[in-house]
Amino acid sequence: VVAQGIERLRSPDRSLLIITHHTPLLDDVRPDRVHVLLGGRIVACGGIEPAQQVEADGYGAHQVEVPA
């Protein structure tokens, strides 16, 4: 239902920012760009691939030092 609502709002005149921890939503929303955040920093950008990598492998490939 959420994905369908987002897709209905899609248009060249509109920007949407979706923040989710539920990556299967991205299968239905088909985002133009994905940014993966870890420790308050963007650690990966691209199409759907960075989200798929995190879903499959976890955040281990994107280790970031987080200040104490």
C-alpha cells in the first residue's frame, strides 16, 4: 500500500525522500538513487545495488569509525 502511494506521487516535477530500514519496500518503489547511511555518514550511493548489498551482507562491507 505504501509503495503504491509513493508510485502514484511520482512525477518529473516532484522530489521524494524516503527513509526506510525495510529494504524490500525498494523492490516496489524503484528508487532513482539510494544512499546508505552508517554512523551518521553516507557510506554508499548508487541505484538499488547498495541497498541490496546491505540486505544480503549486512553493513560489514561499509565499516566506518564512529567517534566516541
